Amino acid sequence: MKNFNIILGLVLLGLTSLSVQSAEIRDYHKEVIGKDCKTCHDNGIKQFPSDQSCLQCHDVDDLAKKTARSEEDKWQNPHNNLHYGKDVPCQECHSEHKTKQPLCSNCHTFKFDKHKG
């Protein structure tokens, strides 16, 4: 019985590790992240990455420039906006493993073809 419990525990542990590694990583991050989830998940595997983790590779000023709008729509910039400036947590709009609707999409219409939810 003791051997059975040990074997069962090892099988369950193996299945758990397979399920963690089967999480989909977006193509544009595969080169950087590889299969090491801790590269981004600095708060633990089951927690969202911190903004500091994202900002190791992404510069908020560069993002604000890339998503800048016309002078008329300048506050429609999700990376530099009237409500939050440049302080919106990355996870409010972006997710690595599944697509998310941006935080402000219930009031604003962001037309970014390249939005990487």
C-alpha cells in the first residue's frame, strides 16, 4: 500500500508538471521566455507577473510613442491616458495565456490592429 501511494503521488506530480508546461506562450515571447515561466512570473507561477517583470523588456515611454494618437485623440493612448497616465498595470489589458479586453474598452474604442491581449 505504501508503494502504491508513492507511485500515485509521483504520477500526480508528473501530470501537474505537464499541465503547467502546456500553457500556451505567444509566439513573440517564445524566444525570450523559452519554457522558464519564472522569467516573467516573478511573484510565483500562479500569480500574475509584476509590472516590473514586463518593464524589464518593454519601455513604457516607447509603448506610449508607438500607441500615440492624433492631437485630437491624444488621450486615447492606452499607455499614456487622461485617467491613469502611464501607470495602468500591464495585466489590466495584456495577458500571455489568453486574450483580454482592454480595461477601458467599455467606454473607449481602441483601434489597434496589433493589440496583443
